[in-house]
Amino acid sequence: MSDRTAEVASDLFIIGGGINGCGIARDATGRGLSVTLAEQGDLAQGTSSASTKLFHGGLRYLEYFEFRLVREALEERETLLVAMPHISWPMRFVLPLSPDMRFESDTPTSRLLSWTMPWTRGRRPDWLIRLGLYIYDTMGGRKILPATRTLDLTKDPAGKPLKPKFAKAFEYSDCWVEDSRLVALNARDAARRGARILTRTRVTSAERRNGLWHITTEGPHGPETYNARALVNAGGPWVMDVIRNVAHLNPTEGVRLVRGSHIVTKKLFDHDRCYFFQGSDGRIIFAIPYEQDFTLIGTTDKDHQSAPGDARCTDEERDYLLAFANQYFAKALTRDDVVWSYSGVRPLYNDGAKSATAATRDYVLKLDENGPPLLNVFGGKITTYRRLAESALAKLMPFFPQAKPAWTARVALPGGDFPHDGVAALTAALKAAHPFLTDYWAARLIRAYGTEAAQIVGTATTPDALGQDFGATLTEAEVRWLMSQEFALSAADIVWRRSKLGLRMTADQIETLDRFMAGAARAISPAAE
């Protein structure tokens, strides 16, 4: 057994390499704390790579009177845009209006409206939606994003893909984010500031002993042990398993596992706006431009009963999303239009809501001070990950009086050190320096790596100078960067998490990439054989 207990104990040991764990790790290391983070798989391998990929306030959460959550998320949108303009950007959302659209029956707003205006019979009237959008525009201190406007769908290009019955829409602002890249960049920045990031490393036990947490892991080098002054459980859907089976404690809280499934289709429209569709069942879905040549449709909300790692988009969920979209699009979608699907499990704090849709999306932090502190993280959403990290550190600060104050607001992630509206200029500069790059290739590199794209391409004057070509503009130079800088170890890490190039690559190309990466990893660490 390799023994690392002789080392000075870390201030924090974090279980979980999703957005919450990596966000906490980055924040903590920037305050001068020593941090070790263990993730049982790849970074963002669970929920954090399976989101709808939006930085948004959560317009529908207003119906549940979750005003604090919405305000915090709205405030964060522009804070995050400034810090990561390469992987996040503004997007306009088109919300077509129809008298057929309904509330989910048990929302506080629907109950209030049914009591005060029973003649509405569960409908979402246009004036109420516009009121919600006014609140959405004003409560978050919006400065960069444009305000809501009304569209005439009979004249606006956004109406062209829709059925003729949709004549009017509201258009409002929210933001897109590359979710799994967000996680990787937080982990990378944490490591750059001194954190130890352990992937493919499962925590098998954690126990309090002599004023410290003693943690045992199982990873690439076998069992290892660590000490820490505080333990953070950011296990996401596995948060309860960590409490019960790793720390061997009896929890008083609970989580509700909710499966969110998405489908990706061939490109359904030519503009760069997103659609916000309201269903006759009271739910909503988005149809979003995706990876330049595709459309992302989602999400579902289904209670998930099996293991979190078993989440898959079922045939029923796929057909539900297709039928939902077909209420709006003029050209009917079929199963043949679906090129990919994915599903993730959201670990929502169990607040006793009647339905999965109604369960709170707010986060809850519970501190166990019965010995060295344990902080359990329940719930959360990707938009508020930075605020969650600040709140987590605020709970832990009494144990670390030497820690520096909060610092992450608007501080750039790696590659994000350029103006929030500077992507076009950065892309043009990369192309000018490397004329062999196609428009798609240059745009993809900037959207993934920002100012660091130039380091990946280096002094190359031809594609051959970037090494082996794996297809879909993925080259050896980029693969080696992802392995050395972003913890990538397998083809899936690159083509489905650090990027979505799996949509464009063949199975043979992905297998070739996997073999290359396995060989490169052995060359770096021969002892791993």
C-alpha cells in the first residue's frame, strides 16, 4: 500500500469532481487552503456533463416563488460571462405564445391564479408570462444582456420553423455554457493554485481520528491514505452513499434523484436563437442550436430509482421529447432524426415536493461538527456553482481563520482572459496567424480554449505540424494538451466531455484515439503497466 499519511494533512479533502466539488476546490485554494480532491471517474463524468448547458436564472422557478434562487442565478449570469467568455455566451430565447399552454397544477402561481381567476382554467396567460419576464429582466442587475422584446412570428425568421398557428412570441436573454469544460477549467485552475486533483480515484472510507479525517482511496496506484482537517462531500447523486457507506454516518437529510434526459437531432433551424416551448402538460423544454450542425432538445424530469451511473435516455423519454417538439415545429420529427441522446441524474434536496418538476433546484449545505467538520452538499444548479462554493467556504471559515476572503467573482478561468465580446476578434487573430485553420476549426478552438488556443497550435504552419489527425479537426497536439493540462485519460474524456467531437467522429476514429492515449499514458508513466 502506498502511504501518504506522512505528509502534512490537507485543510480540505473533497469527494466529487463535478462542478460543485471543483468549484469549491478552486475557491479554497485561492484562499490559501491546501486541498485534495478525489473523483471516482473522470471530471464531470456524472451530472455535470449531462445538463441542458445553460447559465440561466430559471424563468419557470418564479412559478414556485423561488425568488432568492432566481435572483442569485440572474446575478451570476453576467459575473460568469465575464470570467469565461470562451465557454459561455449570451443567447436569445424565443417563447412562442399559445392559449393551449398550461401550468403544472401544483405550482404556487397556478393555485393562486385558479383561486383569484378561476376562468383561466390552468392556462398561463400572456400577461402573466410578460410579468414574469419583466421581473426576470430587472431583479438580477442586468447590464450586458439585452431586455425582453415581443416578436411577430409571421415576419421574424424565428417563426419560419414553427407551425403557422404561432403568431406571437416573447424573446428574452439567458446564456449558454460548455458544462463539462467549465468543470475541467475549475479543476485545472485549482491545480494551478496548488490543489491535488485525483481522478479515477474512489474514496472507500473516511473516519474521524485524533482530530483529523483519515481517508482511504482506491485509484490507479492501488489503495492510498490521506489526512485532512475537514471533509467536503460533493458527491452529487452519490452524496447519500458517501454519508452512509464511506463516512458511516446516519443522515437526517435526503436527496431526490431526478433524471433529466436530452436528445440531439440534425439541425432544425438556421438562426442562432433558442426556443423555450411550453407544453400542454405544464412542463417546458428547450430546443437549442448545438455544436454548429445540431439541435439539442430537453429536458425531462423523471424520478430516478436505480444507481446514478445507470441513467439513460429511455425510449419513452425520447418519444416524449419528440412529441413535445412536434407541438411546435412545422416539420414533424421522428426517431430517425435523433443522432445522440444523454441523461444525467440531478441530486435535488428532498423537500417533499409532489413531483420531480416541483422539487427545489436550490442548494442546501449541512455542516456536521461532531469532530473534524464534514460539509455535505445537497442539490444546486450549474449557474450558481460559484455562489455555492462561496457559501460552502463561509461555513468552513470558522475552522480556518487564516483563509483569505472570497475572490472568484469575475476572475477569469484559464483561457478566459479577454473581453466578454471578444470571441470574433480572437478567432480572426488565430486564423490570421495560422491560415490553414478552417473557419469551423478556428472557432471550435477559441470556444474551447480561448487565449490558450494559440499555445495548442503553437508555431504550426500546416495541419501536419500538429501531429496525428484523429478526425473532426482533433489533432495530436490538442490531445496531448488535454492529457497534460486537463486530466483526460481516455477517448471518452475528450470526445464526450472536453468536447462533443464524438458527434462527428466514427467508432474507428474514437478507437484509434483510445489506443493512442493509452500508449501516451504508458510512455509518461511506465510504472502504470
